[in-house]
Amino acid sequence: MEHNCHNLAAEAGSQPNVSAVRAAGQLIRKLLQATGVVLYHVGLAGVIIRLSPHRVRTLLYHAVEENPGPYTAGLNVNVSPVVFERHLNYYRQHYHVAAVDDIATGRAQPCSLAITFDDGYASVEQQALPMLEQYGMPACIYLIGRAVRGEMVWVNQLNYALNRHPRITSRLLARYPTLASLSGQAVIQCVQRSFPPEAIEQLINHLILEIPALSDHPHVFSTAQDILAMQRRGVTFGFHSQDHYNLALCNDHLLTQQLDRSEFKTLLSSNTFAYPFGFFNQRTTRHLEKQGYLRLLTVESASSHLSHLHMERSEVFHTSAAGVFAQIEVVEPIMALLKRLLKASSNQQITGVDSPGVRDFTEDSGVL
């Protein structure tokens, strides 16, 4: 079965001027970012933040590594410890950093901000947690079932293969017509967007036959013991699915399996869920709503109208406080407003996945 990694491009090509729409969105982002940096440097950060005291800022991180290894290098999931501490210092000056569950249950103070980590990378315990403790800030980590069991996640396996064995990987990817012309992170983005779980497992199994090291289990993710130790230090844990597939591409049976958290009851202390890659559809959302979660965490999707449980997050990589301020206080609120206006003007019936015109205008980068 062929999986068309170019579906999004094909859809976009069916609409006039989509390239111009995308370029306009990118240009507006750059202009807003530059404006926000200026506003920060002239001392207006506090004033602007206090203009929206009831807007909760929820931030997304993944790994915190000084030198990313082959499983994470190039995935766009890492901030260095120095940059992370710079972020924390900025948050301490301008926000009330609150636990996700406090926000979910309406106990947030004005100008609240929540810190979250997806996937459960071991570097969070090793590098981020000591700094969070030093600053007295809570955080919630979203766990992948496969990783907790000591297995490797497909995204990291594919990334390792691309980083360490590019020739072998390229030769194998040539068997897949829609992957053959891609390289590096374009391969991973393509697979996460368009390959159903069975196709992903087939691809990874083929890679393991060619690269036996992919079946190893290095300490990339926190173990169950690590998680319990972090719980005792005040960290909370939510669920991030069993295998980190694109849930919108799971059939009903597999979706039920992917959202089954029963084996992790002793580890999951937060009744919240984070969508893998930030991808979802109406069926996924309804399924999660029935499970009784307090909140469902998305990524920069302006999707609160799709479910009252949705909590949007910002993934931050800027190395300066000014850059972070510009992103979360200027760029994203204004882009979200423009996105809503664009949807309203086109009179679309949104069901969890934006049409290419809206998506291309507002989309910044993929989230792993």
C-alpha cells in the first residue's frame, strides 16, 4: 500500500495562491517577532503580559541536552541547559508558574504559566529538574507507554538511522516511492503526517534488519523507577499514548489500544493528555473526552473551539528572553486571532484538521 506523503502539498495545490498565503503567514510571523523583541527591549514586557491576565500560557519542551545524541539530534526537540535556565529566569520575573492540574481545575492565578515536557526524555530528570527545583517551579511530563517499558520510540529509531547510517537508510527508503526523494527530517515529518501505524512498524522492522543496533535500548527515556523518583520530587505525569503514532490515522481498534493507560496507573499523577505531534481529529477528541480527562493538550492549534478540554501549548526554542516574550505574547496571540478570522471568512466546517489555506497561513513548524 502506498502512503502519499505529499497529500498536504496536493491539497494546497488545489487552492489558488496557497504559496502566497504561506509566504504571507511567514512574513507576518517574522514582523511580529521583530516587533515583540523591540517591545521587550524598551521595557514593555510586563505591561503587555498584564493586558491578558486570564490567558494561560502553557509551554512545551522535550529534551534538555547540552549535546544531543543521534536519537534526538536534528529532531528540533532540544534546548540546551543554559537556554532552559534563561527561560526559567524570564518566567520567574513575569508569570505565576502553576501546575497543569491547578490550571485545569480553575485554581490558576492571574498571568499563569505552565511548563510541560513531552515524551519523557531522561535529560529532563538529569538537566531540567534540578533547575526547576532551584526556581521552585512545577512541571508535568507526558509519557509514552513504549518508552516507559524500556523500548525505543519509532521517531527516535528512524532519526538514529538517518543520523548514523544514512546510506543504508537511503537505500531502504528508496523502496517507498513517496520517501525516496526526501532526506533528513523531511522523511520523519512525512511519515508522522501520512503513515498509519502498521506502515510505520513495517518501515522500522525493515530498518532493524539492516541496522541491528536499532533494537538496542539505550537510556534515552526515563524508566519507571526514574518516574517514581521524580514524583517524589514534585513532578507530575500525564499520558502521551502508547506508541506515539499520529492518532488521527489510527482505526477505532488501534485508537482504543493507543489510549489505554491502565498499566501506568501508579505513574500517571495528572489526569491530562497530550496529543502526539499535536495531531488529532474529531474522533480522537471525542474518544478522549469520554475517558474523563481534565484537559487535552494541543500545540499552537487555536483549537479551543473544537473541545472545551483543549489547552493550547507553545513550543519555545528562542535563546533569549526577548525572543520567548515575542513568541508567546505577540506572535502567537495575533496569529491565533488571524487564524480565527481566516476560518470565519472562508466559512469552513473545521473538524480537527485545518484546510491547507488556513494551515499554511498559520503553521510554523512540525512538532515531535
